[in-house]
Amino acid sequence: MANFAKPENALKRAEELINVGQKQDALQSLHDLITSKRYRAWQKPLEKIMFKYVELCVDLRKGRFAKDGLIQYRIICQQVNVSSLEEVIKHFMHLSTEKAEQARTQAQALEEALDVDDLEADKRPEDLMLSYVSGEKGRDRSDREVVTPWFKFLWETYRTVLEILRNNSKLEALYAMTAHRAFQFCKQYKRTTEFRRLCEIIRNHLANLNKYRDQRDRPDLTAPESLQLYLDTRFEQLKIATELELWQEAFRSVEDIHGLMCMVKKTPKPSLMVVYYAKLTEIFWISASHLNHAYAWFKLFSLQKSFNRNLSQKDLQLIASSVVLAALSVSPYDQTRAASHAEIENEKERNWRMANLIGFNLDLKIDRGDVLSRSALLSELVAKGVLSCATQEVKDLFHLLEHEFLPLDLAVKIQPLLTRISKFGGKLASASSVPEVQLSQYVPALEKLGTLRLLQQVSRVYQSMKIDHLSRMIPFSDFSVVEKIYVDAVKHNFIAMKVDHMKGVMMFGNMGLESDGLKDHLTNFAESLNKTRAMVYPPPERASRLGEILPSLAETVEREHRRLLARKSIIERRKEEQERQLLEMEREEESRRLMQQKITEEAEAKRLATESELRKKQRLMKEIEEKELEEAQQLLQDVSKKKKGKKPLLDGEKVTKQTLLDMAVHEQIKEREEREKKLTKLSKTMDHLERAKREESAPLIEAAYQQRLLEESVLHEREQQLEIELSQQRHEGDLKEKNRLVRMLGNKTIFQERVVHRRQAEFERRRAEREEQISRMIQARKLEREAMRKKIFYVRSEEERLKKLQEEEEARKHEEAERRRREEAERKAKLDEIAEKQRQRERELDEKAERQKRELLARPGIEPRPIEPVVPAPAAPIAVAAPAPGKYVPRHLRQAAPAAEPRGIRPDDRPTLSNDRWRSDRSDERRPPAFGAGSKPTWSSSRPR
């Protein structure tokens, strides 16, 4: 890393390296300067360096270097000059975009040049072989080789800039502009995968912004400018997602916008909300959520009518017609009626989310059908005048489907209305944010609704009907479509009917033993009869039996209480038993599941290993085939070049490497044979020609030879005579020069002798000095060698002496350690023997004391006294073994040494206390305690005085 006194020097050095073609070294030098801790204060030359730095990064496609440099430059100029960072980033994005466009233009020009290479030839052999081998067109190859690397770099540029500018309040506008350019990039080149990643990146940035709210320079979403920038970015994201038909990303974008609105508790501008609801209508229609689609259209109609002053009557009529038709397209029955409880809860949760997105705040505890439903929406459309704004055809259709009862003519009357409605639509002139409205998209749903209404009305009038007659009543649908419609309606209890295909009859109404309607009628009739009988024959008033009940009330309550407690215990036992059985079943199920999961994982692992091995083999085979095809391609190119435009033998067929090799060998053999024939013929021709030439030129050569001899003889005589004359002249001149120089011969001899004598004296002097110097050097080297030998001898001797002393010291220490180990082992053996004897002695004394106690207790008239416990004396310190003769003993061990036992004394030779000594004096019975080596025995009285 080079240290520059000034940043300008680094810039000059980088330009010099660029001029000689070393751009990588120039980039590295600028990178070292930018990341150096020496230049952490912003100055104007750093901006020029950053411009040059990003140019080099773009030329070399070094995205990682660009990111590191921009992060360091952001740290430098964050608090001083943020506009400089903005200019550098704009320049960086401009260069990346320009390079990508240049690559795209170059690829197009290359493709065009390849297309018009030869107007007369169909295809070249090289192009045929490339198409057979690679299976792709020239444009695809040029895009992969030229355009794709620059597009990757441009995408990396957008990601880098967004990462650098995130959560920066001073560069919010640049962040929004970068996001918009990235969206346009994905839209222009249909980059769906990159668009998903871009949406996820922006979503994560907003999440981190909310997570770290106390971060420095954090954008404030409550500010109107910041909120507007973030909303514009999200709405642009929503637009691009719908244009790319990424409906899941579009729905996530809608949720992002709604979450942003809930976060700041502010509603965006009406123009943005129009876009919001317009995109919601598209998303809900694609997802077949017709109820939410109708509510989104209703919100859109309300916004357009309230805030769009330029809305024309025609556009308003078209929007109102869309709202009414969207509401009519909703299914008239609830499709979650027969679902499970979990599915119903999930549906309620989903509908609650959809209602919040549309703008209706619902309570989860309230049933969805009470607020968001088809009937409520239609009532609200009529109440708020939306139906009155629609076209006359839509009004008539609404009246027929919702209010009229025409079992036989309903389908016939709504068919012309649907035909006219399908022709309405187009782009709204006064509502640019609303997409193109086409009412024809609602025709299939309206036909289904018309079929359902007809079947419903027919089921109320008729009990049975021929299938052929019903098919004629519904002209706009086949019976197969009608059959699917009524099967779904019967499944969700909207219509009660059956079909007998053998008889070709449809039967309406519930065919069971007791229908719901009959059951209700009989119940109501029974209740009415009971009321009538009670009015005609009122029950007589009975006397109060309170007096009879009171005496046995307590007993009844107690008995009932015991019965309830017994029933409760039985229920609890049953619950516990049931829970235990469920727990066992769950445990068994879990074990089976784990075993099955283990088996599945093992099978999956084996499958993955097999697939990996298979892929590896396929990859190797593919590489071998590609290599062979490349060789075949090169061989075909060589053959085509040698043929110079000739048509190959296997034109239009799949050419293999073996075929090309056979062709090449055949061509080589053929060319060699032709070449040999030509050479043979040429050699014969040359032989005849040469023989004829020589026969014709032989007499001419002889005549020329004779003429040349004559000319050369004359020339030789003339040159010889001239040489003689010149020799005589040179001899005469030499004689004259000799006579002139003879006069100086004596002076020359004297000068020569003087010079030789002087040089001889100088040589003798220098030789003597040389010999003296050599002798001195030899003497000095002898002295030096002698001193070195003495020094080496001294060092070696000292090392040997120290080594010998060290070995002796180690031997002495080893011997001393061995001696100490032996003495320690002997001392431990002696101490163990003494302790064993002491324990034996104590046992004997204990037995003696016990025996004396029994004797004393056996004598009459003697009161027994308690035996005082024997207090053992503290153990004396372990005696140190006596030192061996001739060894050094420290001073602190000299006094303890005599107390130790002399070496060589056997355990049997130690003095012991005999039992006779204790028996000799009966008046003073004493008991020795346990004592160690070197300690004196102590006694305590064990006999009463």
C-alpha cells in the first residue's frame, strides 16, 4: 500500500497506471487510499477520486470494490457534504446503465451483422454446426456473452446503492429514485426474479427502520415528504407487479401500502387511493374473490365520484355499471357453509384481512355475513344511488335477476341484455388511474347467476321437469355447464333437486321422509292447537303443596347433592380415562409418525445420493459430449475453410464427430493422391524440357568457353605487366625512406635504453613492496588463526568441563533421590510395624480392662465407678531417619536425628513394655494410649482408689 502525501498524488498515479493499461493496479491504489484511516476528513479532491474510482469499478465490473468504496465515502461525508455522495452515486448508476445499454446495442448490431453476412447463401456450415451443438440462436448466444454480464452488474449496482442509502434521512429522494429505476429495469427486461428480490429488499429496509427507531439519521415517516416518497415507491412497486402479472407480489405490495398507512395513521392522497383500489380490483378478480372485487369497485366508484371533478357522465355510468355487475357476479350462496370449523375460522381471518385492505374495519367476533355480504352490498348500492348511475341495460338486468319471478322466460330475457352489455367498455378518458373497463368479463358469471335464479324459481313452481325442456329454457349454456352449476348449488344447500338421467327428468324439492318445510309447518300447527286448547279448557287451580314439600326438602337436597357428586366423579373418571386413551393414541401416532418420518428421510437421503451420483455422471457425460462436439465443430470449420465454400457432404443432417473424422481422412487421402499424380506428371515434363535445353545449349556453351579463354589470357598478360611496374615504383620509394631514417638510429637506441632502465627500476621497487605486503599479511593471518584456535580450544574445554560438572551433579542428584526413596520406604515400613504393634497392645489392654471390670462387678459390696476414658496423647512428629555416615546434615535436622532409630536395628530388637510390668503393681493400674515413633507413653488411672 503506497502512502501519498496528498490525495491528488494518488489520482495522478492512478491515471498513469491507466495510461499504461494497468487498470486493476490503479483501482487497488485508489481503494487503498479511500479505505485508509489517514483521509477520514472530507475534501474536494476526494470527490474527483471517487468519480475516477467508480469509473474503474464499472469498466472492470468490480461491484464489491464499488460497494466498499461507497460505504467508506458515506462515512467520510455523512456529516459534512452529503450532496457529494449523492453526485457520486448518480454518476455510478449513470455509468452502469450506459454500459448495459451499450452492450445491448452491441449485441443487436452483432446480430444484425450476422444476419446480413451473405444474402445469397442460406446458412454457413459454421452456423449449422453451432445450431446443432448449442441448440440456441445467435441472439441468445450474444445476449449471454455480451449483455448478461452487464445486466448482472447493473442489478448489483441497484442493490448496492439501495443498501448504502437505506435508513438515511438526507438521501431519501435518491433512495426513492433508485428504487424507481430498479423497478423500470425489471419491467423493461421482464426480470421477474429480480423484481421479487427487490421487493423483499425494500420490505426488509422498512422493517429495520421500524425496529431501530433510535438510530442516527433515521428517516421520520411522520414527515409528509418522507411518507410521500415511501408511498410513491410502494405504488410504483404495485404498478410494476401488476404489469408483470406477479399477482402474489402485487398483493404483498398492497399489504405493504396498507401497513404503511396504519403505521403513520394517515390516508394518502385520493389520486393514490384510486390507483390502490384499481389494482385491488384486478388482484381480486384474478384470485376469483368476487365479493372483495365488488367492494373494491364500490370504493373506487365512491372516490371517483367524490374527488374527480373532471369525471364525465359517460365514464361515471361505465364505472357504476362495473360496480353493479361486479356485485351481481358474486355467488348468491355461501361456499363455506359445509366447511369444517377450522376452515371457517381461517376463512373469517382471511375475510377480516381483506376487509381491512379494502377499508372496512371489522370485528373478528362478528360474523362476516353481517357486514360483508352480497345482499348487504346490493342494498348499499341501491341506497347510495349507484344503481341509478348505471346504464339502462344493467338496471334491467339487476331487476330481472333480483326482483322478477319468471321461471320460464328468465334466461330468454337476460340473453339480449348480456349481449348488449358485453359490447360496453373501453378506456376512461377522465379517469387515467382506472384501468380499461371491459364489462364483457362479467358475462360468464352473470350467465351462471341467471342459471341459478332460473333453477331456484323453477324448483318453487315445479316438482319435476324434462332435461330437454330445461336445456331449451337456458339457451346460452350447454347442459354440461348447467349440470356443474346445479351440482355445486345442491352441494351448498342452495337448491334441493335430483336428476334421473335414465328417465331424463329433473326432480325438485327434498325427496326425504320429512322435509324442512313440512317439519316447520307441523310444529307451528301443533303449537297453535295447544294454545287453542288452553284457551278453551283452562287448567284448574291446584292447592299449594308447599307444606307437604317442606319436611322432606332437606333430605331431597342432600340426596340430590350426593347424586350430583357421584355423577361428577364418574364424569371426571371417564374424562381422565378418555384423556389417557387419547394420550396413548397420540403417543403411538407420534411414534408411528417419527418412524415413518425416519424411513422417509432415509429414503429421501438415498434418493438424493442416487440423484447426485446420477447428475454427476450425466454432467461428466455431458462435458465429454460437449468437448467432442467442440472438436467436431472445429474440425468442421477447418474442413469448410479448406473447401473454400464448397457444400458439405452431409448438409442438413446431424453431423457427428466420427462422420467428420471419416470425411476429413477421406479428403486428405484424396488430396494426397491428386498431389502425387500432379507431381509425377510435372516431373516427366521437367525431365523432357531439361534434356531439350541441354541439347540446344551444349554447342553454344563450348563456343562461349573458347571466347572466354581468349579474353582472359589477354587480360592476364595486361594485369601482370601492370603489377611489375607498380612493384618497381614501391621498391624505389622504400629505398628513399630508408636513407632518410638512418640518421636517427643512434638517438632511437639511447631513448630506448633509458626508457627500459626506468621501467626496470620501477618494476623492482613495486615487486619488493608487494613481497613485503604479502609477508605482513601472512604473519597477520597466522596470528589470527592462532588466536582463533586458542579461543576454540578454550570454549570447547569449558563446554566439556561444564558438561562433566552437569553430569556429575545429575548423577549425585539421582543417587541422592534413590537414597531418599529407599530411606523413605524403610521408614514407612518401620512406622507401619510400630503402629501394628501399638494396635495389638491396645486391643490387649482393652481386653484386660474389660476383664477387670467384670471381676469388680462380680465382687459383692463394691460400688462400681465409671472408668475414665483414656485420652490419647498427640502424636509426635515423625522422626527423621538418621543420616548416613559421611553425609551432610542440615542444622535444623541435627537435633531430631538422635531421636530416630539407628539404622540396622530389626523390629524384633526394639524395647517393648511387657504385660508383667503392669501386673506387678495392682494398686496403680495404668493404660498406655496409642503413640507414634519418638513419643513418650502417658497413663491414666483406670481403677478406683
